[in-house]
Amino acid sequence: TDEPLVLGIETSCDETGVGIVRGQTLLANAVASSLEEHARFGGVVPEVASRAHLEAFIPSLERAARDAGVRLSDIDAVAVTSGPGLAGALLVGVAAAKALALALDRPLYGVNHLAAHVAVDTLEHGPLPQPCVSLLVSGGHSSILLVEDVTQNVQPLGSTIDDAAGEAFDKVARLLGLPFPGGPFIDREAKAGDPAYVTFPRGLTSPRDLERHRFDFSFSGLKTAVARWVETRQRAGESVPVADVAASFQEAVCDVLTRKAVDACRTHGVDDLLIGGGVAANSRLRAMAEERCAAAGIRLRVPRPGLCTDNGAMVAALGAQLVARGLAPSRLDVPADSALP
Ligand code: KG4
Ligand code: ZN
């Protein structure tokens, strides 16, 4: 076919991702994670992540080419996450992408990580209805975006003012003695728990907060509330009902996320909601979003977990959409910008 073969590189956090697409057809998605190296620190250590990218990049590139059954010389364009993310981690991917673009004499596209999380859904569910609202929730970001056009017009409606949703899952899991990263373990524990056991606070949902922070999130107060609740129990010499606390915490997070996402759709007259990021794997979030979207007449799209977490295919998918739209490539000196808006 004459659809462009696009290579995508993602190194903004702890995943080294190299993906290959032909148009909007996924051919390969090689992901190497350094998560286990960070586990004993209870969070991602930037320096460790950068070194891991350096080691994992070439093997991931070779695996992606092999999985896709293509040679690097067949690649038509190279796309890379230029930000936001960890500065040192981004630099590895951006430098690698520049080297490839230069060596292959192909155009280079520096892309926004959050836009790539949105664009990836096209690989699974076909063309994205636009405008749409996107709720992106991971260990590094929690945002509501108004996506007018994923290639050139994505407006932030709100984001977390403290911890990211995934970060809150990880911190509460730690408090409950569950392994890192805690999200999947809370999800599993919560299945046997009572979500109404404790009513934890829903951050930034009071009428007064909504005036200024209608589509923003805050999870640090929730985390503190769980910590206090657990401490009080322990000090009284009582055991902590882990499943019930996990379920009650998860309920609070999912309630706020879905409430604000649906409100954003309604406010902007949008009928399609896309949820992405690692936390989109959460079973309660999916169920609650389905329920509330159905009740509000909103169509819901959630990519499969392997496309929700950080990966190279999402970058390749957005790159291919930029190529298809005939948009200009980046200059070879495109910077790695950790604070890219
Ligand atoms: O997108 P991601 O792989 O990496 C970035 O942070 O960018 O997201 C990882 C986050 C972690 O905080 C992890 O605990 C959370 O996603 N997570 C979950 C679940 N699976 C992963 N959180 C809640 N429920 C899950 N099932
Ligand atoms: Zn991400």
C-alpha cells in the first residue's frame, strides 16, 4: 500500500516504547519497562529510568522491526515524544529519533505525549470522532482535554493540582502494604471490598471549588484521609480491612474522574469521551464510566490496556496522522521539553 510506514519512539517515563504503524494499522509495539528497578524506591527514579532507556532502546527497535516484518530503511517517517515527561528520559528517545531520522534521511515529528495517548485509540476503534473529550489518567498525569483536532488543536480543560490519579493509587497501595505499582493491586483487592465502607473525600467537588476548579482534580487530600483513617485503626490496635479501604478509596477516585469527565462533555456539547492512560485499566473506572456515559447519552471509547499505558505505537499513530494531514515535520533540533504544555 502507499500508506506511510511510521516509527514511533516513547521514553518520557519508565517505558521504552518503539512502535510501528502503516497508516492507522498497528504492526508492532515493543515495550520494555524499567518499573521493577524502581519498585524498591516506591516510585520512578529519573536517573535510573534514563539509563534503562539507553540499554533498552536498540533491542526494542530491533524487536519492533522484526515483529512488523520491515527493515528500518523502509520507514517513511520517525515520530518521537518530545514532552512532557522526565527531562533525562525524554532526551534518550529524542536523541535516538534524531539519529534515525538523520541516518535514514526521513522526516522527524516531535509529538506531545498527551496527544499521543488520545491518537492511539484510532488504531483500535477507527477514526476518532472530533471534537471529543479525553480523560487521561496515569502515574504522571491526570487531565481532561477538549480535543478539537488531535493533530493541532487540543485544549486542556483541567488537570490535577497535586498528585496524579495513578500516583494516588500507588501511594495508598503502599500504605495498605500492597506492592508497587499499586493500581492493579488495589483494583484486585477492591473486588472483595465494600465501596461504601468509608466515605472518603471527593477533592474539588464542593460548589465553591467547582467555581475555580470545575475540571481540575486533587488527590492529595484523599491520600491523607486514607492515611489518617488507617493510622487511627492501627493506633487503636484494630486490624485494617484492606479490601474495604481499597474499595472505598477506589470509589472516591472513580467517582470524581467520571463525574468531571461527563460534566466536561455536557458543558462543551460533546458526545464522545475517550479515556486513556494506565489508570484506564481500572475495572471500576471502566464500569462506572460505562454506566454514567450511557445515562448521559455519551459514547465511550477506552483502548485496550496495552495501548492505554505508555508505548511507542501511540506516538507512531499520532505521527502517521500528522503525515496524513500533510503537516510540516519538526526541525532536527527539536528539543526534549519536559514541561511541554
Ligand atoms: O500510563 P502508565 O503506564 O505510565 C505513566 O504513569 O505514564 O500508568 C501507570 C499508572 C500507575 O500509577 C499504576 O498504578 C496505574 O497506572 N494503574 C492502575 C491500574 N493499572 C495501572 N491504577 C488503577 N487500577 C489499575 N487496574
Ligand atoms: Zn503517559
